[in-house]
Amino acid sequence: MTVQSSIINRKSKIKLYWPLIKSTQTGLLLATGIAGYLSAGTRIGLLTLLGMSISLFLAISGSTILNMWYDRDIDAKMKRTHKRSAASGELDHKEVFGVGTAVSILGIGWAISIAPFYGLVVFAGWFFDVVIYTLWLKRRTAWSIVWGGISGAMPILAGRVLAIGHIDLVGVLLALAILFWIPTHTLTFSIRFREDYANAGVPTFPSTYSDTFTRATIAISSMLAALAIGWASVLIGISAGYLRLIAVLTAGLLLLAFATFRVESERVNFGLFKYASLYMLSSMIILAMKAY
Amino acid sequence: MKMSALDRVLLLITVFLSAYQIVIGIDDLSTAPIIAYTIAFGVLLVAGLLLIILGFDVLESPIVVIVSTIIPLTLSLGLVWEHLASYRTGYLIFVLIGFAAVTLTRSITMQNKLPITTIAIVHGIAGITIFLLPIILSMQGVMKPAFALVGIGGALIGIGGLLLSFFKAGKPILSREMILRIFPSLLLLMTICFITGFKFG
């Protein structure tokens, strides 16, 4: 009976912690890391790839849990996030902090043990997310998203660094692609859930500037993301067929970005958000194909 | 009308097949047909994705009539470029003028029948080219019999394009519900015909 209740307790703990790592977002960032590694076209070390995946997963999850821990007060004020277990009080906040810290240390430590420079890039991503974005800027300026973006760009750079041992132009372009792609996410959310952010007192682009400015920023950053992916794809030397596919997908992204700029519609805006996610995932798969 | 899960699956398969065709299916052709077919299947791919993401409401956009003209125009251009060398320049001019005419007549408000007539002429010529040319080529033995499937795809795209265009022009041939019900299947069937025809023809 005691063993049974202990298992049930552990299961419910996992159930409560799982949303704290934002599995979809973490999965997508992990995919960018793997794509960054495979894009180099070097010989694939399966153990290295596995170690990279686990260390990245842990580091990203750790930073996300710490973000949830620190933002539990503002999450509790927002309809979209108030049910999160850190915000609702279902989990003890000291425990959440402890788990977030432990998972972070494990992930970054593992990354450093695989390759110190790779570990440094992973740590940079964690630092930009937890310290610069979450602790320092998120509640102060709408421009904090730039630092969130830089943090999100680190996994793909880390993957590339692990494969080739240094930072090259392709790595920088891939990181820029992610950096410019992230605003389509964050800014779309800031328009869609504007009341939530206002209630929580978090400065956003729509509240600080205007919807028009926000939509223009989304459109321009999508175009820059497409440009960076396209340029990186050419430098990586992917086949003509896959280049054609990237060109087609990019054309769709630009069309939607243009529509977002022209038409004042949340629906079109959300369409761009979804398309941009699909675009990024597809691009990552195509870049990863380079390995074969 | 809400899009069903089956509609989404059919559209997703269309998207994957179009991606396959863009990446692998046209690799051994010359530059001009590659560009033409990439645009054709690219429009199909992006249209499929947008339909999945935004639903059938995306068809309400005024840009649909213009975009739906691109597929038959570029597909027929690719076929003419590959198989009717002496008509290349003339057909390219027709494609450019035809597309400009459709864009222009759909962008300016007109009370007369010019927009409908323009669509009918442009779709008609491009559709007949895609329908007849592969069938004739396969019957003459220039291409393998399977190439005729491209013609069948052409017939399907002609039907789809005309249904959409006349619907958007306010003179529907079928009801909106009926068009939307058959649209994903029509797109998939058409794509299968094109890809099979190009691969085995």
C-alpha cells in the first residue's frame, strides 16, 4: 500500500512538473540543437548526439522551470497561465526552485563534460534566459524578448559548435534565424493575450507601442528569419531540390508576413504564428538531412 | 464550413506529395521547367498548408482567384517548354499576359463581364494544354502511357480552378458546401495524378 501510494505520488508529481518544462517549446528548441549538429555534415557520433540531446533537454528544461518559479506571481494573474502548477500553488515553490536548479546544473554540467566550448554556449543560453530575460528585463521592458530570442538561439549554435568545434558564419546565421523567428511567437501571444499581460503588469509591444508596430515587427522579423535560413542553407550546401523546397516554404512565410502587415486580423496573425513554427520545424528537418 | 480531420489528413498528404515533387520529382529537367513546376507545386504546397492552418475561410480571400490561376499557368508552361519547343516564347508571353490580366481584372472593380471572361480564357487555354498535351504525347508514343495521368490531373485542376473562380466571381456552378466537401479530395487526386504521371510517364 505504501509502495503503491508512493508510485501514485511520484506519477502525480511528474504530471505536475511536465507542464513546467513547456514540452512543445523545449522539443522545438531541442530539434534546432540537433539540426545545428547535423547541419555540419560531420561524422555522426551516436553517443555524442545522445549526450547532446539529453544535456540540451535538461538545460532548457531547467531554465524553463526556473522561469516558471520566478514568474509564478505574474502567471497567477494571467488566465492563460494561472493553472500552471507553480502559479496555482500545487507545487511548493522552494521545491520548484530546487528542481529547476538541479536540472539546470545537471544539463550544463553534462554539456561541459561533453565539450567545454559546447557547454559554454549551452550555459550562455541558460544565462540569457534565466538571468537577463527572466530576472532582469521581463518586467521592465518590452524589448526583453530580444534576450529571450538570443537565449532561444543558443541551442542551434551549441549543436553546430559541438559538431565543428568553433563558431562559424553558418552557426551565426542559424542562430539569427531562430532569434528572428521567436518574435512571431512572443509578439503574437502578446497581441492575443494582451489583457492577461496588462493584468500582470508585464510590458509588451502592443501595450508599449501599438498593434500596427507589433504586426510590422512580426512581419519584418519573419522576413529576416527566412533570409537567415535561406543564406545558411546555401552556405551549408544542401541539394538543389531541398533549396527549392526552402524557397517555396519561405515564399509562403513572406506572403503571410505581408498579409499580417496589410490586414488587421488576429486570425491572419495567428496563422503566421502557426506557419512560422511549421516553417522552422521543416527547415530544421531539411538542414538535418545534410547529414545524409 | 468547418474542416474535418479527414480533410486535414488529405491536405497534409497533398502537402507531402508536393514537397516530394519539388525536391526529387523534377531534378533531371532543364532550368525553365524546373522553375515552372516548382512554382506550380509550391503554390499547391503552401495552399495546402494555409488551408490546414486557417481552414476553408482562407478561400474567402480575394487573392484566391489570382493564386489559383498560377498552378495551371505554370504547369502548362512547363509542359510546353519541355515538349513543344517551337511554342515556348509564344506560350511564355501568353502566361505572363494571362496572369497580368487576371490580376488586373480582379484588382479593379468592374461591372461588366471582363473579369469572368478573362478567367475563363486563361484557365481554359492552360487547362486544355495540361489536359490534351500529355494525352496526345502518350498516344503518339513520345511519352510512356502513364504520362496521360498528367492530363487527367489537368482535367481535375481545370474543374477545381473553374469551380473556385466562378464561385469567387459570384456565379457558383456548385454550392459552397459541395465545393468545400470535394475540394481536399480533388486537390489530392490531382496531385497524385501529376506525380504519378511525371514519375512513370
